Amino acid sequence: MRPPDCSRNRRERWPPAIGQRSAAVADRLPERAILIVMRPEEPTESAELEEVVRAWDTAMVSNDATSIGGFMTDDWMIVGPDGSSDGRERFLSLIASGDLTHHTMTSEDLVIRVLGDSAIVVAAGNSAGTFRGQPFSERERSSNVFVRRHGRWLCAHTHLSTIQRG
């Protein structure tokens, strides 16, 4: 990007601040060009999503299927590290029956991208408990798609990948 033409009758700072760069670029576009300006997500949306993720972790450790289900859309889907997939109803039935329990669920290193009423949340974390009486302990990376419905963030999709220890 070149410095602006100094012959203009307005003072311009060089290099322009992030918000001013769009205007500087727009001044150089043809008259009929379309300029799309991306704005960073509101910090409050990221903070709100981080709170939702933390509360969902707490609900998972409570092993209360109703509480856990409150964080999911009706058509929520999970893809496991082995590529298997399941839906909300079966997942919650495993919890309600006691076949799946968690005593540890953490999410850290969150990367949050808000895209209007949708968001992608990627996190690393620990998941430990029992599945059908067999203990498990996993270090995982989760990729989650959240949607905002009626003012609340709900998870529509979760994909888990195992992080190799070592």
C-alpha cells in the first residue's frame, strides 16, 4: 500500500489505522466496485461463548443428561476420534443410563471465531470417566459449531480428535 496522495485537503495518518485502511482502499476502487469490510467479533460474544463452554464442561461432570442437553441443539451431532458419529438422543441416553460418566472435562486454549449467529470454537482439553464400566482418560482437541438461537448459544456439532501424549 502506498502512502496517500498528500495533495488532498485532509490530514491522513500513515500508515492508516486498521479502521481507516478500509476507507483508504475504498478511495482507490473503481466507482462500481464492492468493498466488503470484515469487522472483528465483539469481545462480549467471545467471552459469552467461553462462559458457555466452561458451563458445559461443568454440566458434563455433573452427569446430568438434562443439564448437558441444555447446551445442544435438538439435531446436535458428535464425531469421535475414530470417525464414528452419533446424535444427541443416543449420547444423552448413555449419560442418563450411567453407561457414560465423566469426572473430568476441561477446555483450554480456546480459539473462538464468531460469524454472525454462528461460531466455531476449537479447544484442547481433558476428558476422563467411564464408558460401560471401563475407565477412560483422553487428551482431546474439540471443534464445535455453535449457533445462536433465541439469544442463547447452543452447540450444533462437535468433532473430537485425540491429542497424542508424549
